[in-house]
Amino acid sequence: MQSPKIPDANRSAARLDLRRLILVLTICSALIPFANTFYAGYLVQRQQLIDTTLDGHYAYATKLARSTDDFLQSALQQLDYSAKLMAGHMKDNVFLGEEATRLRLQTKSFNSVTIIDNTGYVLATSPETLQIAGKTLTTSGIVETLQTKGPVISQPYMAVTGNFIVFISQPVFAEDGQYLGAVGGSIYLKQESMLDTLLGSHFYEDGSYVFVVDKNKHIIYHPDGKRVGNQVNNNDAINQISLGESGKMPLINSQGREMLAGYAIVPSTGWGIVAQRPKAATLAPLNDLMRSVLYKTLPIAILMLLLIWWSARRIASPLRQLANGARDMDRPETADKIQSVKSWYFESHELKKAMLKGIDLLQRNITKLREDVNTDPLTGLGNRRHLEAAITAFQAQETPFAVLAIDIDHFKKVNDNFGHDAGDKVLKQLARQMRDVSRANDVPCRVGGEEFLLLLPGAPLHSAAQVAERLRALVEHTELPVVGRITISLGVAHWPDSDDDMQAVFKQADAMLYAAKRGGRNRVEVAATVEPA
């Protein structure tokens, strides 16, 4: 007896296997490790650039913060020296005027200088064009100076002259310790000042800049003078500064641009100095370099991609057809489609056989899965789909039924006090107790977080009320681990005794539930019956 002739396709499947094909494909696809190296190198260099920029800007912001603090301390020393000179001349307006002018012109630390007595009355100013001499000032900086009676660097505020300023002051005391007033210098934040000179010149380019904010997130220095005085709330660096933190971070600034920022606190004032640079400017040289490398390797890469594409398509063809069959395995014609697939290598041939064997099992499992769709996964009770199906069946068969609307009292406190795991256990326990009081054909469902419904087909309203009371008492007297005892509130209605409209019956049950809640919880409220016409 002659042996049956083996078809060529079967011989090919026996001769070839996926392992050898993958090996050949891997040898031909040197492009993949190259691409991986290319991309990894880009990521490493990109991160190095970002880290270096962040470190540099943090160091620069720290340096500026120290320089700014040194400037402010120097200003306080100048004022302190002048305050001691004024102690015996607070009634000599000529002397005070000359001293104010000297302070303003000697180091140009201040845009203006003001000398006040212990009531805020202006004794002398420089320049005199301020026209505030002889007036009593009540601005926040002056009030802080008079209340503190010590060295003060004020938070930025609007002065009576209309300037947005920082007021730096030192107290003037008589030899017997009597507080006589104060001498203070103003730095104009929206005009050229020593602070502007200190912060305005820096070595960064490509869109980098420095700005300063106070503890309340107000900009007190910015290259764009129009922004001085604005409050910024949507900047992560400024948020950290308001908490007294120094550091560095990538961020999106208030203008929506990605920036690399370093920020540092000025110790004497709590101001924050932010040095930042656009992320795009930092990465631009690296992007240009990587594009140049890519363009030079692109022709070979294209050829290799074409080879891989052709090989992958050849290998994937039977797998793609089997995958299409797997997507439609619940259809009766799928078995014939899978049978017609030309599986020309070993693995696809074996997969084809396994799929044909699995179709029958899948068809059986689909029925069970459809049942699972109608079940609440936590409690095992019916869900809304199950509820709607039951209502449709009752309506079609004209089966009267009672509705129990159930809600756990103070369930939020259970989650808040004991955690959601404890809350889940409470829900499962209530589901078990609902089953305990239910008959075989009753329909217990979970319709929300702690909201449940129990449908009692064929049960009159008074029987449903008894079931509700039995469930309420069962829950009340059950001691749960960790949580202890809980209670439930229930509303009961009946179709058609409570209303001919089925939707209205459910609303009545819900209304009774809320009536039970308002009545003190741990109660059962029953809807009134409708007298037949």
C-alpha cells in the first residue's frame, strides 16, 4: 500500500519554522539597534543639556540672590550711619535736606530718600520734586516702619507719588532711646534703579532672562517693565518661592512657554530670584546635530526598512488572516475562514490548528460572558442591565411587583474613617443580607455606590414592607469587623398599587427612601396605595 503524498505546503511547513525566519530577519535589521543607540544617545545628551542648564541657572540665581542681599544690607548700613548723624538734628530742616541729598547721590542706591518723624510726617526729601515734604504719609511701607521701629525692607507697594517702590529704612533714636522717626530710601521698581542695574545685566543669551518676585508672588523686577507689579499664580517656581524654597526645575511659565529655571531666595527679604531659559533654545544645538546625523544615515535606513517591510509582510500574512479570524470568532462562518488560511510555516500552521480547536470552547464561554455583563463585580448582585431586563419581563407578563429602594446611612463616613476596603466589605455584607431575605425569583441589584434595589415580584405592598423591616433589623444588629454596626434606610413602593406608571413607582420608592433619611435614618417608609378608579 502506497503512502499518501504530502502536499508541498505541508512539506514547507515542516521544513521552515518561525525561529529561523526571525533569526534571518534580525541579521538583516541592523537598523533597529542603530535606531535604539541613536535615540538613547539623544535622550542622554538631551538630559545632560537640561541638567547642566538647570544647574547653571540655579547657581546664577543663587549668586544674584547673594549679591542682592549684599546690596540691601549695604543700603541698610548706609541708612543706619545716616540715622545716627540725624539723631541730634531732627529739627534742623536744612541739615536733614542736605543729608537726604547726600544719601541719594553718594552711591545712587536709592531713587529717592525720605526722612519722617515718629508720626509719619515728612521732614525732608530728596529729590524735592516729590512734593511730599510737610505731609503725613500712611502708605504700607511707612506704617510698617513706624510700627517696627527697627530696620525695615518693605514688601513692594504703591507710593503716594504713584511709583511702585520698595522702602528701606532705619530708625532714628535720641541718646535717651526715644524714637524720633526714620530715614528711608526708596527703590523705584518701574524705573531705572540700582536694583535694575544689578539684575539687568547677565551673561546668558538665547531668550534667557532674570526676574524677581516677592513672597506674595508679585513681580518686582522683570526685563519687561510692564509686568512689574503683576501677580503670577501659575508658575511652579514662583509657588516654591512663596514657600521659601530654592531649587531648579523645568516648568511652563505664565506665558505658556517651556522653561528651564533656577531660583533662589534673598535671605533678608524672602524675595525669589528666578533665572530661566527657554527649553527650546537649550535643545536647539542638539536637535541640529541629531538631524545632521539622521540625514546622513537615512538612505541606508530606508533600504533596510524596505527589506524588513517585505519580509515582515511575507511572514505576517498568515498571522494577519488568523488574527482577523480571532477578531470574529463569535461568528459561525469564522471556522471556514480560518480553515482556508495558507499557513506556510510551522508556527502559523500550529496556531491555525489551535484556533480551530478553541472556537468551540469560545462559543460556549461567550454565553457565560454575556451573563457576567449583567452582574455587579463587587457584590455579585445584578446591575442596571439586569434590573432593566427584569422590569421589561415583569411588564411584558403584567406581573405586579414591589420595589425596595435601599441606601446605607452615612456610608461616606465609613470610607473616610476606615478606608475604601472597609467600605467594600460593608457593601458585600449588605448584598449577602439582601440575598438572605430574598426569595428565589426576587431581583436584588446594586444601582450606585451605596444604593441598592430589591424587586419582589408578586409580593403585595404590606409583605414588601415586612421584608424591608426584616432587612433593616438584620443589618442594624449585625456587628461588622472594624466598622462595627451600620444602618440602612429603605423606601417601599408597589406597581401597580402605588401608581400605574412604572417609572413613577420607582420615583415613589426613591422619595420614600429620602423621607426615611429625613425622618432620622434607619427607617422604612412605605408609599401610599392608589385607590382603584
